[in-house]
Amino acid sequence: MRYRILATAAVVAAGAALLTSCTGNEGASGKPAPASASTPELPNSGAPKVDSPLPAKVLDGSPCDSALTADQVKGYLGETDAADPKDTELGPSCDWGSTSGSSAGILVGYETKTGQGLSLTYKNVKPKAKRWVDDLDPVQGYPTVGYVAVGTTDNRTCVIVVGIADDLAYSVSLSIGDSAVQAGKDACQLGRGVADTVLTNLKARA
């Protein structure tokens, strides 16, 4: 069964994703670097500002068509169900679920309706997250946070949110596969790798 997390206007959560092993997407060192203490912050949220914003057009349409290629999805998940597009309160999303029976999948959401970008996550999620990870390496220079949603009962799920402009963000939510759980992999670090792949694809649309 596919693991899902429903996105609402109050909680920036998106669904689930796998990675059965470490890939080259975790950064050169494989270790997170602390965020700069001098990074300017947006008022009333604590979210860092985006210094080199991408145009809004990179988030046009459905993530099913632009977030990940079919080969990239297969590389992360193996064989999957058909992509499942939805229109949520935050913006369009796309859900891919592995058919291996490992409860793994990837859900990418384009947060285009709030006009708050990463600050929405800081304001609505940070105060009540089960785990809040703000020391992830920025994804290609763009501010990035990860969190485990309140009510999550295991360590296989993490949501990564990347701000690409002060008023725009996208999220990658993942639930790692069984073998990754058994190997003690960190879903937030692995999710950052998927988010990096998504950003490369989005920048090609700029």
C-alpha cells in the first residue's frame, strides 16, 4: 500500500518517497552543513530570503510533467503505478508509488497558491513538527528545510521544502523503502537528493 500524507493549507506535507540506498545526490561530503547565521530572514517566520529567485513559470503545470523524468522516477523507485496528479490547497502535486510492496513513493508539490514560499513552512509546520531539520545543505544554493510531520509513527518519512523565491516553494515528501530503513538511512538526507534532482529539472524551464 502506498504511504500518503495529505497536504493542507496549515501543514505543508506532501506524500512519500523511497530510496533504497545512498546515491550521489547527498552532496560532496555526504554531511549537512549548518546554515549561515548571517542569512537574512523574512519577517515573522524565520525563513531565509532567496537571493537568486527563479521565475514563477518554472512551477507552471503539473509536477507529473516537469518535476522528474520517467527514467528518474524509475531510478528512485523501480516500477511504479501511473503518476497520480492532484490539485491541492497549496498547488498542484504528483504522486508516484512503487509497486514493489515496500510502501515507498515520491510526492512532489508545487506551492504556488499561498504567496508565502518557504515562510509558510516555518510559520505553520516548525512549531509542531515531530522533527525539524534546518541544517540541511541548501539545494543548489536555495534555502532548504526538512521535517517529519507531527503524528508520524516511524522514521521512514520526511518532507523537504525548497524556497525558489520569497513567495514560491516546492516540496518533496518521501518514505524510504524497507531496505533503506533496515540500513539506518536518513529519510531527510535522501529526500534532499531527490529535491536536488527536481530543482535541476525546474531550472531547465527558466
